[in-house]
Amino acid sequence: MEKKLVERRMRVFLYVVIFIFLVLVSRLVYMQLLQNDRFSTLARENRMRLVTIIAPRGEVYDRNGVKIVGNQPVYTVSLDTVSLASSGQEDTGEVVRRLAAILDMDPQEIQQKVDQQERFYEPVKLATRVPLEIVTRIEEQRMELPGVVIDIEPLREYPNGSLLAQVMGYVRQISPEQLEKNKDKGYKSGDLFGQSGLENTYEQYLRGQDGGRQVEVNTGGMPVRDLGVKEPVPGNNLVLTIDQKVQKAAEDALARASQEALKQGYNEARAGAAVALDVRTGAVLAMASYPGYDPVKLSGYLSQNDYNEIFNSPWKPILNRALLSYVPGSTFKMIVAMAGLEANVITPQDTISDPGYFFLGTRFNDWKPGGHGIVNMVRAIKVSCDTYFYQLGLKVGIDKITRMAEEFGLGGKTGIELPGEDAGVVAGYDAKYQLREDFLSSAAQKKVKEIEQRYNDLLAKAIGDEQRKQLLSKRSDELLAVDWELAWHEYDTIISAIGQGDNRYSMLQLANYVATIANGGTLYKPFLVQRVVDPNGKVIKENNPVVVNYAKVSPKTLAIVREGMREVTLPSDGTAYGFFAGFPPVAAKTGTAEVKDHDNHALIVGFAPYDNPEIAVAVIVEFAGHGGTMAGPVAESMLAAYFGLPDPGIKSISSPE
Amino acid sequence: MLIQSRLFKKLDYTLLASVAMIILLGLIFIYSATKPTELLPVAGSVAKNADPFSDVKRQMLWVFVGFSVMFTVFYLYYEDLMKHVRFLYVINLIMLVAVIKFGISDLGAQRWIEIGGFNFQPSEFSKLILIICFAAFLSSRKKKLDRLRDLLPSFAFFGVPILLILKQPDLGTALVLLAIMFGMLFVSGANPRLLIIIIVTVLVMLSVWIGAHLWLEANRGVTLWMPLKDYQLNRLIIFLDPWQDPTDAGYNVIQSQIAIGQGGFWGRGLFQGSQTHGDFLPIQETDFIFSVVGEELGFIGALTLLTLYFVVIYRCILITINAKDDFGTLITAGIVSMLTFHVLVNVGMTCGIMPVTGIPLPMFSYGGSSMITNLAALGLLLNINMRRQKILF
């Protein structure tokens, strides 16, 4: 080859090389100098993740500082789908399968959760309360599990197990409806929200402010550097009025009572409720509902099994039975007694002779065949004489009984800070009419409506009481013509006077009514939360006693009724005699409420000490027979716990009523 | 000794120094690329205690081996190689066949042979061997290369090894061999118009072929026969629009461009690249190591590295011109073609203007076979340079 040729060719070659390098350099200029902002943004999106630090919810303590609900840091496993997709892993299904195997989940379930995620760029939470050994296994396989993120978040823990479960309620992820309603309060999907009980009522206090952590992550979504942390602010703590000792005594005793009743052949005796109030303030000392459930099962992952057990079992452990209304039976008799005394239709000294029944068109039996003989008011309460109250009820009339019941808060919501409270029913004309109306045929319903309309107009124009009375009785006649049961009859008054008929009250209402008798007529609004305290210990809300009503009852009347209740626990034939031995003097009233086609409910209400009352209780054991026998031990255990006495346990005292 | 000292006087120190700097920078960036990223501990986790220097140490071993080979080659009379080209050519073919028969697979290709615990990549050595053989071939024939017919023997010469390499498959190296062939033909006096026509024709035909294949697949559900598997084809053309498949085929290209682009003028600082240390960059110590330079040392760093390569190539061109015989001229022409093509395709790939073919950045990327081949080539260059003229001693 000629030297010149080579030189020429290599010169051309050099030009080509220069051209190539110019192209490369201009590309670099374009990318690094002109498009630097764009690529920097892309890089930031690549590596920056805002990780939410979930704030712990406020804790809950009883009146003595015993922790009822706390928080426990648990591991959660989430899948960061963006990281998984960009990790270069060819088969993302393989990662899901591998993770599913470790978590003991169905791969399809994971896929489903991923598909349901609304904000696709946020990690999908797959499991909470993940045990350390599983966390360790994931950590060991981190390289094969790109996009799998392990976090720590605080979940509810319950140092006292199922104690107070229904009152506290539970916390779960906010539902779409709740989210819609609370959007302006800064909730976002996936946040926790109090679903029932105090967790729900005090949601705004209990919930903390989530913090955040800006982290740099690697391609697997694993954090490699902290860029900044906003610390979470824990929620506010609640100090309850509940006394953990009384609460525990109530729950344990209810369980024992149910077992005992089952043993005695009451096959449906599987539920019950108990309430204790401070008669001087309305503060709730205990509110128990049996059966209970383990609330830990409701925080974190909820298996179908657990769900069915808590929500769908025939005994519905999720219900707070202290707020459900039941037939009160004889626990109602003090209302009738007070109505009689206040209406001056009877004096405490007046007596009747009880042959064991009362006859008015038909025979109304006393619970005791052969009767109680000569009884006055105190004795009638002591032995729970039905015949006495049949007659007294008729004498007083249902309207006055209804009004007296309402004076003591019966038939209306107490206003306690819990959702789902029953208002109950006070037997009377209006209640009966409303209850029966629903069962009429549609033709009859139409007729009734027409009559209502007509008389309402007339009544509005009526002048004077006399004219009104006439109109009312005329209306009553017309309604009677449509259906006999639409009108109030004397036998309605008779059975209502012993707490049967349409009467329905919750244990909370019964306890509050007894508390009002005990404290001299002041009806308080029951409350569960004494104060709300922020994480630094500053009190931000204090609940003071709220008086709802001063019952229009003379002190003398109340004293008579209290004396009757005191007698109930005394020899020789008080219906709750035998309980409360060695206690400060206790006053009580048993109830055995008849339920159609079932065994009777067992009830007891009471207060103590008799001469200077502090605490009132109301107990029901469903379908468990005699009130004294089955509900008495529960009240006894609760009072023992309150007064610091040893728990008397189960006694085989057979109480007749 | 006398001869030696004279020889050293004629060493191309500019070339040597540039190469040394490239290798040194390479070691630093291999360290950066392979340094394990420490994860923030999630309570209870333990960081892995891997030796962050393990890859750098290995590469240093290869550099040492490479320099040994370089000095060996340097002391030979390169003219003597002429006598062994037939043997070399056959050895090369045997190695390539052996790779197909007994090779080790990784990343979807079978390119490696294991010898004594180390993996060698025969296709790397192929390049230099073929340069030497082809230089001998051309210089001994001394025929005119004006018509297509004149070029056919050359095509046959390269065709056999290229087909074997495509079988692995290693498209990148096959393309490098083509570049070497055309470069050497050009320098040896082949009709430049003819060469350009051939290259353009082949490129146009390939484009039409691929275009038709894709169009038919998308619109008619049928495909033309292709020597490439679908994923290979995808990888080859994805650089045209990586965002159409940002998580799969386009991922490498996008992440590499993000790395270089966010580097800006000064870079994010050595060992500070988030793309590199967050492992977003794929195979960052080998094919995509230039992206690490772009991210961590920015435009300044990338420009410096390119300048070093330019100096190397420029010195090679001078050596080519000054070589004392056709054999030497053609060898250096082959080497300079190889280097240029490597730099163009590798850097072009990392910044998204060249298809992803997976060829390393010479003397910079992690990898022993490539380092040894390049340093052996450097030895040849220095050898040829040293004996450039019939100068009086």
C-alpha cells in the first residue's frame, strides 16, 4: 500500500471519529445541560417515597389508672407495586407467589388487594400483626422480594383481654361511607376509624396525627436513606369512670351465672348484662355485656372464622347488652309504688289481704300460690307481692305510672356517650297504640289514619279540658271499633303495674332509675369518660356530672321505697335475702320477667350502702329463671368488688322471685 | 539492555498515560457501581457484610494480567505473527464452537467458558485474533478491492466467526467484527463508494425487514422469519422510544438516561449517584458504567473520559500512518476501528442514541476477557509504533 493512500484514508477516518465524538458530546450537552431538570425530576420520582408514620391512638385507663386499651407496635407487610414493577424482576407473579407462601396467604388474595388499591402508587398493605419470625424470613429473602416493604405500626392491644370490649368498641380501616362523611377532617382511605363504642364516640380525641418520613429507596423499594421525618402526634388518652375491679367482677359473675343457669337446665341462659353507677354523679363504674369477645381479633387481620364468631353467632358477642331493653319485671314496682304515694291514692300503712290472685274479669295470679297474706307497701316490695301492685296499679291509673317512669328517665335514651342505645318503652296508651298499629291489616291502618287525622284537627280547635276529654274518649271508642287492641284496657294497667306488658328498659336505665331513688331524686346523665388528657398530661376535656331531671317525688315517698328495697335483702322472706352478708347495708329489688315462649329473664337492681348510697347496680341474666337466684350473685360480686370485699362466688341460694 | 532502553525511548507515553488514566478511572467507577448499598435497618435486620472491594480487586487482577500480556506482546516481533495466522484463525474457530457446546449461560446468552475457576469470553479474544489474521490476509493478497466480487473472500473470512458468535447470541460483538472488517478494508484501499453502498444497502434492508416484521405482527398477526428472538429484537429497537415499555424492555435505557441526565454539569458527586446506589441502573459495572460516570461526575466527567478516548484513538491513527509495513498498518487500523466502534456504541447506548447491544466500554467496564484483549491490542500498538521506521539504531 502506498503511504499516501494510508494517510489519506486515515485522515478521512479521523474526520469520522471527530464527527462521532461531536455527536456523543452534543447528546451529553442535551441531556445533562439542557434536560437536566427533567431527568432530575424523574430521578426524584424514582427514589423518593413518603412513608406514613402512623400515630398511636390515645390510650384508655380506668378511674384508678389501670390501662384498659393500649398500643403495641406490630409489623406490617406491604407491597410497593411501583418498586416491584421497576425492579427488573421478569416475573412479578413469582414474587407474589413467594410472598404468599411466606405469609401463608392465597396469591389470589394478594392480587385482589393489589387490584382494589385506589392509589396505585402507594404500597398495598397485605398483613398486619406479622410475627417476627416471618419478618425475619422476608428480610432474609429481601433480594428475591423486590417491592415488599416491612413497616412498624401501632395497633390496639388489650392488657385486660376482653374486659370492657363492647363498651370500648373496636377500630378498623375507615369505610368508604365514613370516609365520605369525614373527608374534611383529613381522613384518607386506609386510615383507622373507631367503629363502635367509645372508640367511635371519642374518635376525634383518640386519633393522633400521622407523621411522615421522606426516604430514599432503592430499586426494590427498600429505604436506603432518611431525608426527613415529621414525628407523629399520638392521640389523646381517655380516663374512664369505670372501675376495672367492679367491671371484672361483673363480667366474671355474668359468665358464672350463665354457666350455673345452663347447668340447672335453662338452655337459653347464654347472655346477660350488668351496669353499676355512682349514684352521686351518674358516673358508670361498670358496664358489662356477656358473652364477650377477644377484641384483639378485631384489630389487624380478621379471619372469616373470627368474624363469624363475633358478628354472626346466635349470641352476638358484639352487642352491648347493657344498652338493649328488656322486660323489667318486678324491678319496675317501685315506680308504681311512688306513683301511688304521690297521687295520694294510698298510704304506706294501707294494707291489702292477698289471697294469691286478683280477679278482674279474669284471674291474675300472684307468683306465690296462696298469696302473701296481709301486706303493706314496704312488705309488698320486700316479698314482691303481685296482687298488691295489680290493685295499686288500677287505683293509680296508667297515665300517672307512665309519668312517674319518665320522671326517672325510663323510656328515653340516657344520653350516655355510646352509639346504639335503646330508648326502651314505657307501657301506656301511646306506646301500645304505636306498637300495635304496625300489626294491623292495611285496610285497618288506613281507617286508623283517617280517624287520627280527623281528631287531631278537632283537638287542635278544642277549648278547655272538658271538651278535650270528650273528644279523646270519642276517638278511643272509634278506634276500638277498628281493633280491640288499639285501646288501653284495665288488664293492660294490671300487667304493666308488675313490670310486664309493653315495658322495656335497658340495664343502664334501670341502674339510673335506682340511683335516682337512692340519691334522693336527682336523675343524672350517665357517663363513661371522666376526662380526656393529651399526651403531655394536659386535661383537654373534663366531663362533669349533668343533671337531667329532679324527679318530682317527695323525700318521704323515696324513703318509703328505699325502706322496702332494704327489706328485700333482710330475713326472713326478702326475695334477695341471703346475699350481701357482711356487706354495708344493701337495698335491692329482684325481678323475674316473663318472656313469651321462653324461660324468664332473671333481674336484680339495687344500691348500697342503704343509709348513704354510693353505688347502684342493675343486672339481667337472659332466660335464666328467678331473678334473685341467678342475677343476685352477679350484683353481689359487683358490690363486693366495689367495697373491697372478697368475691363471694356462686352461692346456691334459691330465691323464689 | 541497550535495545530495551532504545525501545523505551520510542514508547508512546501519551497513549500509555491516557490508557492508564482510563483504567484507573475504570477501577474507581467499578468500585462505585459495585459498592453494596446499605439499607436502612427495619428493626432487627442485619446489613450484609460483603466486601465492597471484591470486584475492584478482581478487576485489578485482570489489569495486571492484561499488562503482562501487553508487555509480552510488546517484546515479540509482530512480523512473526504472520507465520501463525492460520493457526490462530483455527484456534479462534475452535474456541467459538466450544463456547456453543460447553459454554456457561448468563443473561440469556451462552458466551463464557470456564477455565480454572475463571470465566472467559472467547468472543472478546476473537476480535484481536481476527484483526491479526485479516491484516495478514489482506497484506499478503495485495489485490485490488474495487468491485463487489473482490470483497467476497473477505466476507467469507469474517462470515464464519460472525455466524458462530451470532449463535451465542452476541449481536454486539458480531457488529464489532463487521466494523473492524469495513475499517480495515477501507484503510487497505477498497473502493470507498462501494463500501458505503454496501453498508447503506444492508442497513436499509435490515430496517425494511424489521419494519415489515413488526407491522405484520401488529396488523396481520403473522411474522416474517427473524434470526432474533422477540425480546432481542425488542431490546434492539426500544431505544427509539423507551417509554412505550418503561418497566420492561425500555427500563434499562430510561434508567441510564435518567442517571446521566440528572448528573448535570458537575455531577452528583463520586459515590453519590442515587440511580447507581439505589440499584436503579442495570448492569452498571459493565455495559452501563458510563452512566455512573455521567451521574456522579456529570458533564465534566463524561467529557474528560471521552477526551481520553479521543486521545487514545488519535494516537492510534498516528501509529497507523507511521507503521513500517502493511501488516502493521492494517493491524492498527483494525484496532482503531474496534476502539472507535466500542466507544460509539457503548456511550451511544447509555445516552439513548444507539441500540442496546451489550458491548463494554474498552478498558473501563468490568470484565477480564475484554481487559486482556484491549491491553494485548495496546501491546501490539506500542510494538508497531516502536518498530515504525527502518530507523538507524
